[in-house]
Amino acid sequence: MVMFTGTVDQFNERQEQARELAEQVAALLDQIDALGVGAATGQVLIPGGTIRRAPGNGWTVS
């Protein structure tokens, strides 16, 4: 793993980008579940958060 060496603003921007990508991943997991061939399970740890299944709400980013 490489240590981030940019500014605080750059770090915050990259964390926001990571969260936006995580939202896209959560939407894809919802689409996979909607196929009805079996539910995806588990959680995905990302910088600054977690993608996990929320009972009754599909996949969420927290």
C-alpha cells in the first residue's frame, strides 16, 4: 500500500471519489440480487467506509 502524500483537500476529494464509486458498486450488487439467482452476501471495506447489505434496503454505503 502506498501512503498518500497530497494535500488535505486532495485527500478529501479522493475520499469523495471513493464513496461515489462505492455507491456504484452497491447499485451493481442490488442489480445482481434482482436477477433472482441468489443473493450476494458479505461486506466490502473501502477507504472511509463500508459497503454492506441493509435489511430491507439492499446494499448501502456507510
